[in-house]
Amino acid sequence: MLAARRTVGNGLPAKPKSSIFALPRSLLQLVHLQQRNLASAALQSATPAASDVASRTPPYTRLLKRLHEVRRLLPTRPLTLAEKILFSHLDNAEESLLEGTSNGSNIRGNATIKLKPDRVAMQDASAQMALLQFMTCDLPSTAVPASIHCDHMIVGEKGADTDLPNSIIGNKEVYDFLESAAKRYGIEFWPPGAGIIHQAVLENYAAPGLMMLGTDSHTPNAGGLGAIAIGVGGADAVDALVDAPWELKAPKVRGVRLEGKLSGWASPKDVILHLAGKLTVRGGTGYIIEYTGPGVQSLSCTGMATICNMGAEMGATTSIFPFTPSAHVPYLQSTHRGPIAEQAAAIASSPGPHNLLVADVGAEYDDEVVINLSELEPHINGPFTPDLSTPLSVFKEAVKTNEWPETFGAGLIGSCTNSSYADMTRAESLVQQASAAGLKPKADFFITPGSEQIRATVSRDGTMETFEQAGGVVLANACGPCIGQWSRTDGVEKGENNAIFSSYNRNFPGRNDGNRKTMNFLASPELVTAMSYSGRTDFNPMVDSIPLPDGQDFRFQPPTGSDIPSAGFAAGDPLFRPTEPTPDPSASVAIDPNSDRLAVLEPFEPFPQGELEGMKVLVRVKGQCTTDTISAAGPWLKYKGHLPNISENTLIGAISADTGAVNTVTDVDGSSHTIPELATKWKQQQQPWIVVAEHNYGEGSAREHAALQPRYLGCRVVLSKSFARIHETNLKKQGVVPLTFANEEDYDKLHGCDEVSTEGLYDVLQNGGSSGNVNLLVKQKGTGAEFRIPVKHTLSKDQSGFILAGSALNLLSQRGKDGA
């Protein structure tokens, strides 16, 4: 990819200097924001999106035409819903489907398909690097509609009316940049406070049959509305933004058949918590999860979105539900997209080859899981991993067996996963029950609305007042504690064992508050709410009671709520609406040349004319290594647009198999260093290096910085037992070669500072990844003993080109110049 200017410093980089640019639109409106007025009746019929419904409608005519071409190429093959939508977005159907697939008989897991997505969505943390990359292509506008959502950099602490203004002031420089770039290139810019990207996309842009890329791992949330929505790194997003085909290894398709109907305490969140326990964090890698069966009809659109959202926790490429009139038509109509509902309903009811939105009769899945919703009970997942799934009925026993804390300090509901109207009103019903009995939550209780539309609606309908009167703290319409933007005020110290409950999607160590000892247990908003009144991890609200001051006992009744507000959704404050998507070539993009927050990018060097020689092992990572481990969030998010500064957090969460310590490695001379310190030292010495790791390296967020930062500091190869899909692609895009052990036991043969050279890799790259074996020649530190390790790769022709050029963007930029 690209490199950037480096500033010198230890630990966290210095705080940004004052910006020279004018205040952004959001900051000029702070006085107005302090009062956060409810939406008026006049505003309730207005759509929050700046673009019209027509521009947000999938190109159905073109997609149906492409589906007809796919039918011609695969005349006898029944297609799943996911295949129909994917294949209808192929740039060249014949090339993608027939080459190397035995004439179309072996597509899944083998074909390299090239796609043309309809839309791109970017959150503020990842949009910075995506836009910096896009700008180097020197185009007047984006090739497809795009949006930017300012949701990741708002710190949750005291409540929205304090936190939002503080975050706007603190991140002014970045918001200036994003808004000015959006204006120049015709991108809809959603200001801070407008809502979380995935909720805003569901409310405004998602649609049946759409294909979208999003620079966030939970982009599949839109699959709840029948879209193929895939989380990617910024470099992948640039492919779509410049009208280059986006490449994907054709996924396998796992069917999840839903039977029965949810009732009582069971919720859509429990479907995915249960499934994560069955499939594990690696069980979805290489798959699209497609939901089928009669149980689908009983779910709401937002409930489907919750389920698709957390498919990312299993490593799935994406997840999707079929067009379901009972759920999707009312939701599209209530969110001001009636014409889309009409077109989708007409397509879904059409016969034969023209039905884009329903799987073919006889469509085959690579495997199938069956879940009976009628028998499903609430689940709690965690701590420290989202796939440790425990049914509520036995969780009390698990607390005792595992010696987890018996009390917890905070219950947090909302987030991109669970902040729908149904989620909020079901939680409200429990608060109303407890309040009527005179109870207050014993744990701190935080509520995060997913969007301004949701906030305005639940405020209008009294739900927010119910939460606040119970002592709940309403945070800004943003990610906040879910992604580490949480300034805790309850006195819990770093390194102190403690527990929290949340309705979030991810719970890796240190994820929420920077404390690796905080145990985050994932559950539905209803369960988190009820448990917050007991303050105990071993409380089961389905059967346990809470003692009252008068000596009586209080027991919760099952929660109730509404999927869609009877009065319709309120549009909310018009100041949170996005900018118009009209390019303005006269607009200047705001980047202060003296900034510590933003840095102009420079190209990475190309691959050498031959093998990679004399690399050293920087660290042999032990155990789980997520993108949080490689590039921590929290306070580091502010440096997402400044590659040198954020690189100072590279791999600081990794445990060295050699030292047994977190972020501690040893140089050749025996001196001890943090991992980024040694990487920086070797970069200055022009010493290339590799990382050695175990399974599922790079699981978690679509955080391309986890590939960018190592590349910037001198990493040329990552060798692991297996990779998470998004991260493996991100590495290739940035010119880092991902390799896997042919024999996993060879992991134990490598150690820090061993010298490694490739054999056969250069030939494989020149052959477009199609042939040749690759080995690593290892020279052990100290003894000088040499041995070879056979390795495997998944390089395609295009990906080989990225690595030879130094990065995908280098190649795109050169092609743009050649075609100019």
C-alpha cells in the first residue's frame, strides 16, 4: 500500500496540534445539540438520507439481465440465494464461473470471482485510510454511491450531551478531513451523532438483492434486509470506489434452517449466540451463511440483522436472509423506501429465472444446521471470546465452576447489533416492571441508541425517559464502549478482575475498556437489562427472584415489545442528516501538513527481483491473535489517519511464545524490547522481518491497519497455521505475503530472530500463483543450523500482481496513469 512520514516518540504519539481549518458543520451546531429536541410531527415523514430513493434502489433490471446470463452458463444448476445475488454482480460471468472450475461444476471454494458492488459504506476510523488511498488515484468522484459514518471516535463516559460535544472538539481535525473529502468526491457524510454505520445502512441503504462493501467487519448486518454485504479493508473498498473489479474466492454456502418460533425470553440474539457456540470463531471461514426454513417468517427485519451482524464472529464472509414480505415490506415502508419494497416483492413473486431474491428449489448447501426456535433458550457467551456459549439455565453453574466473578459492574445495551426499536421496547418492558416494584439497577446501566432515528423515536414514545428515570445513562448514537471508546468512571483499575454484561457482538480481552481482565459476557438486551437489576452473574431472571425492602420477592415476567413503532419512525434532528452526494471539484480536502492525526501517503516499495532473503522472525505469537491484538483500538483510533503514529501500537497485545510475556521480545544481542520498538529498530536497520502465528490469525475486525502497520514497519511475510478471511486479503493488498504451514507442528521449530528466506515464492508470484512449491529456508539463531519448512499459499493472479507491485494501490495507480 502506502507509507507515510514518521514522527519520533515513545508510547502513544503526542496529542494533535490545533487545526488551522474552520469548524466542521457538527461543531458549529453544538449549542443546538445540547438541547437535543424531540422530532416534530412535521419531520416524521422525512427520510434522513440525502440521496433519493431511486439512487438507493439496487439496479434490478441490470441484475436480472446478469442472472439470465448466469442461467445460460449454468443451465442445470439450482442456485442458492447468496449465489444468485453474488453471481448477478459478476464483472465477467463466463471468466469467473467457468475458468478452473471444471466448466462450472466446482465453483464454491475454487473459483476466483470478480465482482462489481453497488455501494460502499465507511466508518470514520477506517474511512480515513480508505480515502487517503482513494485520493492517490486522482479521480473526480467515486464510481459507485458511497457514505461515511462518524461513529467510532466518540468516547462514552457521562452521557450523550457531554460526550458528543467533547468528542467533536477532540476529533475536529479528522471530521474536517472526512467532510471535506466527502464534499469533493460526492460521498454522503453522516456527522458525529447521526448513528452507527450498520444501523444507518439498514435504515437507509440496505435492500434486497443489493451488494455492498463496508469497511467494518459487521457490514453483514445488512443481510437482515436481504443484501450481500461484506466487510473489507480500505484497499478493497477502493477497488469499488474506482470501478475496478473486486476479487473474492467463491465462498461455500452453509444453510441454517430455522424451525418453530421464538417465545418468552428467547430473542434473535440467542439464535446467533447459540450458533456461534456450535460453529466456533473459525466455523464460518470461507462460507456465506444463508438462513432458510419456516422459522424465518417469524423474525423481524431488525432481528434478522442482529443474527447476520454476528456472523462475523464465526468468520463468515457474510450472512443473508431471503426476502420475507412479512418482515421486509413493513420495515422498508416505515423507513421511507416503499418503492423498493414494491419492486422487491414483484421480483420475489416472479417464477423461474427471474426470481433473484429467493433460493431455487433444490438448491444444495455445503452443509446445514437446524435450529428449532421453539426450543431455544437464552444464551450467554464469553468471557474473552464470542463463541464460548452457555445456555442461561446452566450459566449459574458455569460461574461457580470457572470461578468467574459473582457480581458485575455494568450492563450495556444497544450497539450496532442490538439497538432496534424492538430491542429498546423489550428492554423497556423489564425496566417498567422493576420500576413499578421500586427497584433500581444494581449495576451501572448504559444505553446506546443505534441511530438518531431510533433515539428520536424512543424519546418520542417515552422509552428513553423510562431508562433515564431508572438511572440509566444514555450514550451518544455511536459505537462507544463496544469498540473500546469507554472512559469508565466506576473505579475499576487496569489489571483488576471484573465482569460486565453487554448486548454487543465482540468480547476479546481489553476490547471494551482496555483492561484485559474485564470479562464481557454477551447476551440479549433483555437479559442484560434484567441481570443489571440483580448485579449478579449467577442470576437467572427466568426463575430467580430479587428481594424487595418489604420482604416480598420480585420476579420478572417475559419481555414484550414492538418491532415497528405504531406512529412510525421519527426522523430526528435534521442537523444529523447527511450531506448531498454531489461532487464538488473546487472543494479542498482538509489536511494540515503539521498534523499528528493525518499523514499523506507514499507508495510502498515493490517486491524485489527475486526471493525474500535474510528476514528475521520478529515474534512467534502464542495463542489467539485478533486484529485487536495487532492494532489496538480505544485511544489509538484517533491515529487511524496517521500511519507512523498508529504503528507504535503494532502487536502490543501479542503473547510471545519465546518470552511468555505480552508485548515483549528479544533482539539478536539479547536486549529486551516491546514488539513495536524492535520492529522500528529493524526498520531503521533495513532489516525485513516475518511474524509466525497459530490458528485464525487476524480474526475480528476488518481493521486493515493490522496489515498496514506491519507492512510499514518492514514485515514481508506472515506465517500461520490459518488466517481469518478479511485479514488474509488485507495482507495481500498491502504487499505482505500470507503463508500457512504445510505441517502445523513446524510452528514449534521457529523462534525469535531466526533468519528466514523464501524458496520458490518469486516464481509462484510471476506465474500468477498458479503453480510451484514454496519453502522457507530457516537458519537458527545461535546455532546456525539450517532446515526447510514447506508452506502453502492462496495467491491468485491478481493478488500476485499486488504483491509484485508492492501493494494493490500501487498497481491501481499505475493502471490509472497508463490509461490516462
